[in-house]
Amino acid sequence: MELLTEHYKYIPKEFYSTVELCFVDSGGYENNNDNDLSTVYATGKSKLEWNESLLIEVYNSLPSDGSFVLVNYDFVGQPILEQMERSVELLSNYQTTLCTMLLKLEQTSQRYIDIQSVLPHIDKLRHFDIVFERLQSRLPTTKIRHGNLAVTVEFKDAEIQLLPAIRHESGFKIADFTGNNWSTIKPREFTNWLTEVNKNNGRKIVPTIKLAKSIIAGLPKSQRLSGYHTESIAVKIFQKYQGLKRTKDMLAYFFDEASRQVLQPIRDITGQSMHVDDHLGSVSSAERQKISKSLDRISRRMKNADCTQSINQWREILD
């Protein structure tokens, strides 16, 4: 629905009750000389008055029992940052209504908007964070946080990250760690690698990883490996594994080797970041040493359980 049309009473009020969700456009299209390339004839610019103040009048007159998505006023010819700031200033007055922002060209000579001119100001778009707001309303007792890259939902037994991605000829692109550029990722690279190593080890790697994750989950948060970090270490250390293909032996081997491997950053072959464990800092950092000691304690408990042939000690480790 175009606001210019609504302001001049071309749309009957009964219209609102016939739709589940109404997108309320800015009215800027009718008020300029742009033409929709999908139409046969150019409609030309409307001779009726239209400005931001009239748009606000229409916003304020919309029925309270309707469901709307409001579109910002067309700030054509203004810098991207200014368009963002003015749109947020306008739409922040409608906190209970869904809003979206449509950026316009800064100059008429432009053919498209360069995404690189938008990314440095991405924080300005938090007002339009529908995903975060909806997750909070649907999961009120669940811890949800958002950063530069993703919205993270923390469940009791898992952590899920939701992040924007675009298809690319070499895979997908997501925002890099700065939030200012795109980074090419290949999510299937690791899956294929894990599948191959698992197959070469009698399909025992996946069950071993699951048990390792369960044990690690019982550690204090500052001493835990993430799920992806655990998988990456496992795939690396079992590439040339020559021991017995039994889950118990492989689990003990994992913790023995992981206590040393965690001291070194592991390259992320998916491209999501430079390393899987960048958050742990440089080689042998304090954070890495803390986790290494925890994994080594588990490894020694497993060795003691084997030496004494104690089923109860193994149960205590696994429980």
C-alpha cells in the first residue's frame, strides 16, 4: 500500500480488515520520476503534495488492530549514513509495529548501492532486528544475545547461532569477524573431512566425539571446548590413528592428545574464521593452558580406570 495513495483517501478503510499483514510503502515512488521496469507504461510523477510530515500523519492514522510493516521515507540523494539515522529516528516512534528500511541511491549517477558503503554502519540497523525481538518473545526464559555476526540462542544442551548469509559461486558468504566485510565460507568442507576420517576409522569417530562432548559439558564453562572445536581436534588427531578401533580406547586417546592439541590454534577449513579457536588467543595462552589441564586430568582419570580395571571409575567419568 502506497502512503501517498492512502493520504488522499484512495484506499477504503475496509481494506485493512481483508489482509493479514499490510506492507505500508513510503509513497516515494509516485512522487518521483522513477519508473518500474516491469511495467509497460511510465506513470510519471504525481502532482499531489507529499513529504515526511504527511507520511507521519498516515502512520499515526493506521488502525491499531491492523498488522503493518512500515517502510521509511525515501531520503533520495542523501548519504547512506544519514538515510539510516533519519530512518531510525522516524521509525523508532513505532516500537510495537514491524518496520523496515529501504535505502536509496546517494547520487542519480549510481546504478546500485555498494554494500561496502552500508557495512561500516551496520550497527545503525539494530532497530530493525526482527529476528532477535521475535526470538525473545517466543523464548522468554531462554538466554539470547546478539553480536556483530550472529544471534545466539543458548539452550540447556546446545547453543545455536543464526547469522545472515548470501550464496556465492564458491559457497556462501557471511560477515567476517570485524562485521565490516564478507568472508567466503565452505561449510561442507569440514563435513566431508569428518565423514572421510570417520569412515577410515570404522565409523567410530562420531560416537567418540559425542561421548567427548558429553564429558566436556560437565566442566566449568571457562574450561570447555566448543562443539566445533571438539570436532576439529578429533578429526585432526584421528587422521593417522593406528590404535584399536574401540570407542573406549579412542575416547582415552582423544583426551590424551587433545590436552596438547588445544595449546595450538587450529585452522578453520570452512573459512568462517582464521582459526576454529581464535577466542582462546595465541599459542599456549592462559586460556589454552587452563583447558589443557582440565583435559589432561580427564585423560589421567581414564588411564587410572584402565589400570585398576574399574568399571565404577569409568562410569563416574561418563556420568
